[in-house]
Amino acid sequence: MSHHREPITAPAAPAAIGPYVHAVRAAGLLFCSGQIPLDARTGDLVGATPAEQAGRCLENLAEVCQAAGTSLGEAVRVTVYLTDMSAFPAVNEVYGSFFESSPPARVAIGVAALPRGAEVEIDAVVALPD
């Protein structure tokens, strides 16, 4: 394994559903794989609304950050994928509760479909402590 790239597995986050790791640490940053709203214990999709699903995605990302020794509050860029852009205001409200001060840069993208029938997926690039 290269000392420039370190895979991160987060025991408290849902298991990956494909050939990827939860995140990769490189160059002082944590590149987090997209999280869909899965329950870490059961692997089931959770959340009846896109807003509820966004909350679970962010909780899962927080677990990935913690496993790498940082926090979601250190995110420098977040991407939110939505299957229904009309849910953006409700998702935005939940998102804002995770980043009350000094939010990261963000992109929101409308997509046709997401894995496992999820309505929301969120990924992040997070700063690591020095």
C-alpha cells in the first residue's frame, strides 16, 4: 500500500454495497464514498422521505469521518444527489442542521436513479487534522 493513499473502513457505518471503501485518506484530505440511507446494523434502506434519507446519509458520513479521525464539520465540499429536485428545500433544511456554522462548498445534482432505490446519496471531501 502506498503511503500516499490509505483506505478507511468505518465499522459503525453501513457496509459497502460494491467494490469500494468508505473513504480514502490522501494529501491531507478524506475522500468519502457516497452514502445512501442505509441502517448500519441491518443494511436496510431507511427514511420515508428524501429529507429523512438525507439525515441518514449525513449520519453515515459522520461515522466515516470519525473512523478517519476527523468530523463532518471539517467537510470542504459535499455533493448531494437527488432523484427528485422538488425535495431540495426539505433536504436543504436537514442538511443545514448538520452545518450550522461555516458550511462547506456544495453541489446538488438531480439524477435519474440511485443504488437500492434510494432517493438521496451524499458524498464529501473532508479536511484531516494536521
